[in-house]
Amino acid sequence: MNPESVLVAMSGGVDSSVTAAILVRQGYRVVGATMKTFCYSDGAGPAQKCCGLEGISDARAVAGALGIPHRVFDLEKEFTDDVIRNFVEEYAAGRTPIPCVRCNSFTKFGDLVRRADELGCSKLATGHYARVVRREGAPLLCRAEDDRKDQTYFLWGIPRAVLDRLLLPVGDLAKRDVREAARSLELLTADKPESFEICFVPDDDYIGVLRDHLGELHPALSPGPVVREDGTRVGEHQGYSRFTVGQRKGLPGGFTEPMYVIEIRPDSRAVVIGPRGALASVGLTAGGANWLTDPPESGESVAVRIRHGAPIVEAVVTEVGPNGFSLDLQASQDAVTPGQSAVLYRGQVVLGGGVITRSERT
């Protein structure tokens, strides 16, 4: 392997474009790589998708401008097996998944390592807003310098061994600095808007994706009762997969205070609603844990983020097992949602995380 070579995941967006540019400037032998996943196998798809045909075209153009080779890797089968199938299964089970976490954990980073090895690259890099910091020789995943853009919430599931080879150049920068760098280099992605959609969900119609995979008559897409916590029926819904914990839209009216989804019960197809106070949780349990450091011990104080964009809050670990953990939250949190991630921190360092399976409501 060339110790100065790096494989850069280039989505066709500004962050990965500047990542490649920074590494070229630092003297690395850079190879750009774009992953062909799902969203345009039968057509062009929406224009600004990070993994659509325009993304490949833009990544190739940026690679040409930087004078580096560019490869396209076909991951459609892996992406379908790892991400889309899980997405459908989670909604069918009444949970709300995060496909970006699943993609990073099972598809992208594993394939990046394999492709880097094939190409003789000792390092790999992405445009994520996060940092790899070495302490006493050990690589640690840390939050980005710009906390508003921090993406460590989506990276807790990557293999720990990847950290020793991972470069994250934009993790030390603010978004405005990244765009300014792209403009100064006259990269065509400099002012490209960010995409917040799920790449394989056209026009944000995730119900259409579920319908294609589950069929119209699946319980997740069929009518069921809307009930209060005591079981009182107050309405009917057209499929519990249309709801998530904390949701207000689409619920029956006529109450003296706003109602929210507080639980989904797929066995009875019931969507349970209640006032905002019923959303508060004082604890959670998570499964499918992955640790990027040594796991915390029972009784240890940590910090946790329960969804992207939520504040990081203090918690105490009450149990750590081979595949999961439980926490007591030191301040109650609204809408702790099964299927979302619970990511643990010690200061700036990401300890690891898991998928929320249960919340303990007040």
C-alpha cells in the first residue's frame, strides 16, 4: 500500500468535493469514488440527490478539475439488502428507522475499506462533519468543530477498525468555510444545495416505497384504531406506518389540548395518542450496540443524543450487555422513538450507540 494514498468517497456534493481538494493540497495521492446505490436504477431520479446520476456526473467533473482519477462502484444489491429491506421491516414493526445510519454502518464504510485495499490506498476519507482525534495513540471519533453541522449521530455504527484509516478534513471547518473553499477553487458544486431527503424515496413518498415492498393489504398500511392510553377508541387511521412517536399531524381533533402520537402497537394496529406530557421519557433501552471505544460501565455517567438535531443530555448507564444498553435520563426527554439511534458521548468523544427499542415514559 502507498502510505500517502487515500480513497475519497465523493457523492457529488460540496463537502466531499472540498474533502478531495484538501487532501490533494496536502500531497496525498487521491482517488475519488462514487457509490451507485439505488435511487436511479430505473431512471434519472430527482436532480439533487447525493447518489443520483447528477451526483456521479458532478463527482466526476470535480475529480477532473482536481486532476485525480474517479471510480464508480455498484452497490445496488448491498444497499437494497442492508438498507432498503431494513427500512421496510422497521416501519412494518411500528418503528421509525434512520437509513443513513444503516447505510454508513453496513454498506458504505465496509465497501470503502474493501475498495481501498483493492486500489492500494492506505487511507479513506469522507465529507462528514466529524473528527478523528488520536489520544495516547488510539483514534477516537469526535464531534465536529461546528456543532450545528455535526454528523457523528449517523456514524456510531461504523466498524471501529476503520478509525485508524479514516480522514475527515471538513470536520474542523464551518459550512461557510467549505463553500468558500469550493468557490475559490471554482468547483461546480460550490453552491449546490444540500439534500435532506432519503435518497431512495422519490418525492419524500416513503409510503409508496412501503407499498411497493409490503403490498396494499399489509397491516402497516391498513386501517386501525386511534386510541387513548386507557384503550378508549377516538378515531381510525389508514395505516400505522404513517405515524411516528411525537407526531401531531393527521390525528383526530376535538380535544381540549393538542394530541401527539405516544406509542405504536403493531400487534393491534393501534396508534396511541395523548397530551404532550405523555411523551416524556426518563429512560431508554437500545439494541444492536456498536462501540468505538471500550464500552461504558454500569453506573457510569455519559451524555446521549436521542435523535439528529436534539440536544445532548446527561444520562446514567444502568445496564450494558453484549448487544445493547439501558440508560436513565437525568432530565426527561420528549419523543424517545423506537428505531431512532441513541448515541453516547464522553465530552467530544463518541463512545458508540445503539437503536432504541423501548422508552420508559414518566
